[in-house]
Amino acid sequence: MKGLFLYGLKCQPWIWDGMKRDLADCDIEYVAYPGDVTKRCTSVSELTAWVDEQYLFHGQAYDFVLGHSMVGLIALQLSALDGARFKKTIFVESFLKPSEPFYRNLMMEANMAAMGDRVLAWSAKKMPSTHPS
């Protein structure tokens, strides 16, 4: 079984370390988001396009894509692409509609244009160890 694991943006790839031994019989590819990519992308759609280009565009097929936390939205968008090359989408600790409108709308392009720099600067200051670098 072949899978693509997408970790949440405020997480690190090591979140999968405890599972790797249990998945040793599976062919799992773990996405890594370079800091320049997460800083450059201003919407979920842009990050989805990057994942598609890096991991799916060249004909790579998977049995499933797993999206963790907010990146569940990226997994959902990938599944909606024409010619999606995987059969199942798995969501772990994901949400499609957070309870607070501020967080629900933060990654929309218009909101990122209006206040994204301020929010990302605040996030980097408050949570430097989890902020993409």
C-alpha cells in the first residue's frame, strides 16, 4: 500500500516517527514543506498546488493521502483535482470548518491580503519554534 502523509503546518515531520515502525510494510512518502514555500504561499490553494506539483504531477499514484490538522484542507483539495491519483483521503485531527470565523477565514486569499502579514508576524513571535523558517 502506498500513501502520502501531509503534516499540519504548525507541526514538524517528526510527528510521524512513532508510526513509522507500524507502517514499515507500507510505502509511505512524507511531505516536507520547505520554509521558503510556506512563507511564499498565501493561501491553502497555493500550498495545494505546490504539493500537487512536487508529489502528484509527475504521474505518481497513491492508494491514499493522509492530511493532518489544517492540512486536511490540502488533502481535500487534492482529492478534488481532475485526475486525482489516489483512491482515499484520510483526515487526522482535521477540520473543514473551525468554530471561530476568524480562523475559518484566515487562509482565504482576501483575508490573507488584508491581515496575513500581521497575523503571520504575530504567530512567529508567539510560537517561534513552530513557525516555518
